[in-house]
Amino acid sequence: MMGGMNNMLKQAQKMQKQMQKMQEELAAKEFEASAGGDMVTVKISGKMELKQIKIAKEVVDPDDIEMLEDLVQSAVNAAINKVNEENNASMSGITKGMNIPGLNM
């Protein structure tokens, strides 16, 4: 019985190291997304820090600020979704389908 417990602890430590490495790799990556046919483009880090926003001149209309706000919001949300998708894919590779409370992203 103790051998089984030691084996579980070793597996948990290995998984913890793999998760830490995956988080470090994800944090080092940049993700880009755009909206409005590339009128607004954003880059965020794997830590979900906004790194860059590019806005095409043609989309800047003082009479329609709401459209620009919507495009920025859409681009940022798309980039965040890319980070989450990669994080979930990496996490499922580590946990191999195990249902661990608190780790389901």
C-alpha cells in the first residue's frame, strides 16, 4: 500500500514539474488576433498581458467610436481565446484526461 502511495506522489511531482514548464513556455509566447478584416490587430503574451494594438487609419471615425471599441474588444477577446486554447491543449496533454478539481480550464 505504501508503494502505491509513493508512486502517486512521484507522479504528482512529475506532473507539477511538467505544468510549471508548460506555464513558463506559454508565458514566453505571443498570440496575435485581429478583427474587422485586420483593421484592428492585437498581440498578447501567454500571461495575457496586452503587448501591442495596431489600428488602421481607415477604421478611425470620430462619428463612430463604438465600432472601433467593438473591434478592439473583439480582437483582444480572440487573442485571449487563443491563449486559453493552447493552455487547455497543453494541460490536457499533461493530465491525460484526468479530472482534477481546480485544473479544468
